[in-house]
Amino acid sequence: MGDITYAILGTGALGGFYGAKLQKAGNEVHFLLKSDYLEVSQNGLVIESKDGDFTLPQVLAYSDVEKMPSCDVVIVALKTTQNHLLPHILPPVIKDDGVVLVLQNGLGIEEEISQIVGNVRIIGGLCFLCSNKVAPGHIRHLDYGQITLGEYKSNYQPTGITEKMQQIAEDFQNAGISIELAEDLLLGRWKKLVWNIPYNGLSVILNARTDELMADVHTRQLVEQLMYEVALGAKSTGRVIPESFIHTMLSYTIKMKPYRTSMKIDFDESRPLEVEAIFGNSLRKAETAGVNLPQIRSLYQQLKFLDTRIIRKQGTGNREQGTGNR
């Protein structure tokens, strides 16, 4: 059993899957939940996985962060649209000299978290995972699962492979999770955006799964053009993404099982979209360096329209029900 204690903030398709794998391997894991709390506290977690199904009948589940113990590693697995909650829920669960492991999409997330907690290390995790929550406490893992870890340093200076990264990687690998260690977190973040920007954005705008986007000659070409534009954005911050990596991402997606992206699921469920973290932050980084990314900006503007409409509908619904915003 590992000596490192873990907290999961956001026990959904991603946090629930990785947290359950860590617990199954013998690690002490504490799960913060919201709508699924009663189900998970009574019946545990159910994982359907291409690597083998399993159930955890009992997990350490909490609905109140103040009741959670301070842990060595706090995994932030919330959608970035919920990051306004972090100043309240993150400090109580992280030990002094602990680690915040950020398993979120987008750019600049670690920088924001560094403003919330001091005297801790921050590691970014880039997850290449196809996983959905199909019912309360019930997660279906469809494909892949690898995480790339990179440690954050002020202004995203490359840190190399640190001892703390290696310690956490060992726990994940013992849990059957493939880990790659990156010397440069910012480069890793841009590489993740090579996939996230075209597929998340187009899946919403065009109402399509990944396989449908790749099957049509026109959308496949558009995906590839967007990937090259992400690489241009990376170059504006001094990071080079090789052409071979773009071809690898295209190849992976062709082989992937038909997949509805996380942003498409959020859109279908009328939940706020991670537009700023994925698209807005990337555009602003490039524009600060004087680089224009016209196709990504077009996606951003369309997604902002759709996201604003979702948020307005939610506000109207809350006012009608008299519940207030949450």
C-alpha cells in the first residue's frame, strides 16, 4: 500500500476513474462529491473498463470539504468552469509541502492555482482518456488512459523530471495507469491542445462524434488545419510541436472508438463549456506574442455564443425556481 494519501476534487468521469484505480491498488483516497454523494457513500463506485470491470463497495466519500483530512496529493479533476470554487475547497485538503495535481484541460491553469495555495508543489497532468459517467457513481472507461505529468514552475519554466513527479508516477503505474513524464509542462499543455481544440470545438459546433469528424474529408482537413494552428500558438510561446506529433494524434483518433467529447457532453447536458480555459487562454497567449490564430478564434467566437446562451438559460431557470445561482 502506498504511503501517499490522495484527495479527489471532482469525482466524475475522470477523477472517479483515476481515484478508483488508485484505491483498488491499495492507496488511501478521499473523494469529494456533490450530486452523487448519497449514491457513492452508500454503494461505492462502479467502473466499467476496457481493462477490466471492478466495483469498490466502500469509498471514503464526502460532501463537505471541511470534513476531509489534509492529504499529501490533491487531484483537481473538476471542470475548469468550476474553478471559482477552488479558493474555498482546495486549501483545507492540502498538507503543507503537499502537491496539487491538476488533471484539467486548457492552458494557464497551474498559474491560477499558484495564486490560491502557497508552500505546495503544483504538477500538471495531461490526460488522454475516453471515459464517461453513465450514472451516479458509475463510470464507463472506453479507451486510452495515459497521463503526462509535468511540474509547474513560475512562468512555466521547464523543470526537468523531479523526484516528486517520479513518486506520484510510481503510484499511478502500480494502479495500471500509463504515465509519461515531461520535462516541460507548457509544451505538454500545448500538445494536449492539439487534440482538444479541434475535436472539442468541432464536436459541439458540428454536432458530431470524433469518428464522424474523421470520416468526412472536409472535417478531417479542418481538424488538421486547426492542429497546425495550435502548433503555431505553441511556437509563439517558444515551444515546438513536431509535425510527426500531429500525424500521431490524427492516427490515434482514427483508431479510437466512436467518442462524444467532454465538451459535447457538457453541451448536450446544457452545462457551461470550458471555452476560456481551452480556447480563450490559448488565443490570448498567442496574441500577446503578436500571433493571430484565425480558425481557432472563429471556433472560440461560436462557442462563446453557445456558452452564453446556456448560462442565460440556467440563470432564467434558477430565477423561475427561486433557487439562486450555485
